Amino acid sequence: MRVRARRPERAVGQRAWVPFAFLAPTLLMYAVFAFAPIAHTVWLSFFAWDGITVGEWVGLDNYADILSDQELRRAFGHSAVMLLFYCVLPVGIGLVLAALLARARLRGMTVFRAALFVPYAVATVVVAIAWSWIYSDGGTINSILRTVGLDGVTRAWLGDFGTALPALGLVGTWTMLGLCMVLFLAGIQKIPQSLYDAARVDGAGPIREFAHVTVPGLRGELAVTVTITTILALRSFDLVFVATGGGPGTATTVPAFELYIRAFQTGRVGQAAAIGVVITLLVFAAVLVIFRVFERRHP
């Protein structure tokens, strides 16, 4: 009778250490380059420090200043406006346009998707400079308005207190729209055609198909796009810095821009750190709310 030799079995503890051995370098790098800077920023937020001399412990005073400082409150209010242009408009418009394009079944959709994605792929600095020219007094928009006889409407769109923030927000909408549409178009392709056929058999029109088939089928894509656009809106900086510098006055300042000014120009590093902590908490809170909302709608 032939007896097979038994293979030595690994101990349970040894098996548990195998995946940890592979993850340890990644966790170490993440701790060094992500958690450590965050922890250091939180620590700095409790000091009044100019970045050079010895800091003075002030506890939560920097956070209290965020609530009492009108400039900071205005900056966070501008972030709420940016949420409309960065998140609500591109997600809503992109969802409707993606549904229309998918229903039309146009040729060359791959090229069309690539063209739509270009604004998001281009560096924000380039986008800001290009749109600064477009919005300028002699730019494309004012030239078109003068051509059609609307000279009285022309203005320096980024230099006007009433139009600077909406004009800047529309640039964000233009940038985010391509990303949203590409994700939605990809998501619509994975929705089974049988669901649309069943809806049509039940007498559903285009609107009901959109509401009861397309939107539920894009739940995952909606969660991703809303998350990405919300994060970009809350931490927007480069577009403001290049296009308007927070002006005119403080009409386009946002929290990240105020963080930069206080850290590198006015020497209030502790306040800048507190602003950074608040922005981080807002981002985490927004992401948590978004995922909770979409989890509740999961069938």
C-alpha cells in the first residue's frame, strides 16, 4: 500500500502574516507621506506660528477665528457656490446628455468621449489662462456680444464683483462635464438592454425610462462622480490662483486660497493649518454623506 507523504501545514498565525508582509511597505509609505503630514498639520493648528520663530500654544483659538473671521466665512460660502458649478450642474447636465447620446446610438462615440474628456485632462493652469483670455475685455465672449449688438452687456467678466465667481464656476462646470459624461456613457453601456425593452413593453416613455432604468443603473457612477466633483469643489485652488488671484477684492476667494495666503504671505501658519484641517474634515464628511445616501438607495 502506497502512502503519500503529508505536506507540512502552515500555522494559522503564519498564514495571517503573509498578506500583512505584502501590505506592510504600502502601509508604511502611506503612514509616512499621508498620515504623518496630516497629524503634523493638526498639531500646528494649535499654535500661533509664523513659520520661523518659536510658536505659541493657543489651543482652539485658530478654529475660533475661522468662525469669527468674515473673510474666512465668505471664502467657505464661495465653496458652497463652487459646489453648484463643480458638482450639481455637471452631474445633472452630464447625466441628461449621456442618456440622450446613448439613446441616439451615434457613431464615433470613442472619439467623442476622448474629446469630452480633454478639458478634465488638461492642466488647470492652462485652462485658467485660456479662460482668462476668453473672459477678458477683448476676448471671445465680448467679441461675440459686440457682433450681435449687445455692447452694453460686455464687461471684464473676471474683474466684475457680480460676475467673477459665477464666471469662474462655469469654467469648473466645463471642466467637470466631460468627466461626468464619460463615466455615465460607460455606465449606460453596462445596463442590460432587456431592462429598457421591458420598460417599453410596460408603456414607459423616454422620461420614465430615464428615471426608472437609467438613473438606478448608474448608481455606482453617480456616487463616484458626485464624490470626485465635491472634493474638487471643496479644495479648489489653482483655478482661482491663476485666473483671478481671489479678486476682485475677495469676490472669488476660497478656503484653499486663504490657506495659501495665510501660510506663505502673511505668516499665519497656525491659522492656515486650522483651515487645512477644516477643509479635510469637510471633505471626509461630504464623502461619508454621499456614500451613505447611495447605500440607502441600494436595492
